[in-house]
Amino acid sequence: MNSVYRNTLLALAGLGALAFPISLFSTAWGWGVFAAGLVAILFWHTRHLARLHRWLANPLPGNVPEGQGIWDEVLAALHRLERDAARREEGLADALARMRRAVQALPDGVVLLDSANRIEWCNLTAETQLQLDGRADLGQNIGNLVREPEFVEYLEAAQEGSVRITREQGVALSLQLIPFGQEQKLLLSRDVTQTERVDMMRRDFVANVSHELRTPLTVLVGFLETVRELKLDPQRQRDYLGMMQEQAARMQRIIEDLLTLSALDGAPPASSDKRVAVQPLLERLKSDAEALSNGKHTIRAQIETPNDLLGVEAELASAFGNLVSNAIRYTPAGGTVTLAWREGPDGARFSVEDTGIGIDAEHIPRLTERFYRVDRSRSRETGGTGLGLAIAKRALARHEATLEIQSEPGRGSRFSARFPVRRLSPAMPAEASPR
């Protein structure tokens, strides 16, 4: 039996046991005592009911009224229920807070929408990408705030898949609606600007490689057909074979440069355990420049108290050599090419300065892209593959160095490689240098 019924029956039984002996002497007095007891019991219950009613009208946490007797048991159970509910609510609030912190950490934007596409919540990434205000825009229709026609059409049609929109400054976003719960939706936004740029670079790279290899291959196939189909005198055959060899050598250089780029891409920083003697390296570069120039240019070298570099000599020689060979190729006969090494408190700088044709400012940001050429026809005449600066930039990056380019059309260019102090080490005496 329920304790409330049991205790109430016991109270009535006790009251009857008290009133019965009195009724033996006086029935009126017996019923009077019984009635007074019932009134007292009713008043006691009414008093506790009134206290419970007041609390239910304003159920403040932790303020459940106390009672006596059976009401103590009932109100204590209510207090336990309230305490358990508070714990569950606290747990849910904590879980919700953790969920929101996790969503805030996502690199993608997340917007919670109701059945009418009104904003219920959004993370900071969505605020930035979609230019929303996480507080002021609550309850606003997302279609009134993100007004790109493609998105509005996608939102109204509730299509599957995703839609791409372009925001300010050329930022490309991919938006996707995901239904969940009771007619609620998640709007996910992802910045695909870099992905699209990489895809475009990949397509351009494949197209450029195909184009660069197609020209020498076409020449080779043409000469092979000519040699096979026509009876040529020995001198003409030698001429054709020589041109075929040139084109084959060009393809070989392109492939070797591509392999070099592939090895450099994503490679970790170069080791700091190996020492590269700067003075001998610059002297070799000057000799190579004079040989490549064949007396057509004035080659100068300015070396200021060189330290040694820490890194891989072959990669540094390749990077520096590409800068030097570019300067020779794009400087008309009679011009000057200056190789310089300067040091300061912030590190060291190797620069190659020429008095050549110069470069328009619009081309400078793209010079280190694969196969990018300011003048394609002139580049092929000079024998370049279009990969030299790309290789130089990546080789220098492996040594924590940056490539800086300054140029002015008609007045020449200066390419500089800047090395941080941590990549420098005091030069060893010539006799102590490792062999």
C-alpha cells in the first residue's frame, strides 16, 4: 500500500481510537473530538498544500518547501526529483556547450535553421564567411542576408547537393543544406577558393607541360619523317640530326627540372648540420656567368665578409645559378650583371642585379609559377625551361630563405635571396675547411 494512504488511515484510526472511549460517556463529546481531529488534519494538509502551491507558482531551484509527517516524505521526493532534474539540465547544458565549442572549432561554417529558414544559431566561421551577426541576425531569414541569386534559388528549391557562390574579394564558397530533426536544417559553408586555385594551377600545369613538350616532339617527329622519306646529303642529315639533338636535350632539361621540383615540393627544411662555404661558391658562380656570357657582358662580384651557410650546397648552387643564368639571358650584350653578398644584423642577402630589359610590375607576382613566362618566344630563344625561378624559390624555402624581386622595364632587375641569421655560421679558415 502507498505510504500516503497507509499514514492517512493510521491517523484516522488513531483519531477514532481517541474519540471512541469518550463517546462511551458522551456521544456528543466523542463526535466533537472526532470532528475536531478531522478539522486539524484537514488544516494540516491544507497548510502544506498551500505551501506547495506557492512553490509551484514560482518553482525556484533549491527552494522546495519542507513538511512534517507524510508531507516530509512527499516533499523530500519532490526535492530529489528537482535535484535530479537540475543535474540532468546541467549535464545537457554542458553537453550543448561542448558541442558548440566543437562546432566553433570547425574550419567550415555552420548555421542552424528552422523550418522557415530562420537563423537559430551560427558559428564564428559562418559569421565571417557569410557576413552574419551571430546575435543581431537570430530569427532572420538566411535568404534575406545571403542574397546571391544562386543561393536564393537553391534555398527555395531545397535541392540536394550544394551550390557555389562568390563573395567579396573573389572568395568562393560552397554551401550545402542538410535536413535534420523536426524540419530543421544545417547550412554548411566551405571556403573553396584555395581548392579552386590549386585545381586551376594543376590544369594550367598539365596544359603547360603538354605545350612545352609538344613543340620539341613535333620538331623531332618532323625531322624523323624527313630523314626517313627523303634522300638527303650527309651535311643536311648532320644538320637535321643536330637540331633533333637540341630538341631532345630541351625535353631532357624540362623533365629533369620537373623531377627536381617534385623532389623539392613538400620536402622538410634542409639540414643545418652541413656547412656551405660562400666565398668559393660565389667565385664559381662568377666563373659560370662569364662562361655563359661569352664576353658579351660585364660580370661583377661584390662580397662583404661572408659567413658560411648551413644547408645543402647542391640546392643552393642550383638556386643561385638559376638567378645568374636568368640575368645573363635577359640582359642585352654590353650590359652588366652584378653578383653581391651582403650581411647585416637580420641575416644575409645574395642578390643578382642586371641592366637588362626589366619586367612589368603585373608579371612579378607570377614569375615563380611553373612555366610562367613574360615573353614566351624570347624565353625559348634563350633556352630556358620556364622552371628555373620555381626551383629557386622552393630550394630557398627549404633553407628558410625568401626570394625578393625588384624590376623596372628598361632599367633592369634585381633578384635577392634573404637568409635568416640562424642559417649563418662563421666562415672556417681555408685550411680548416672540410674537404
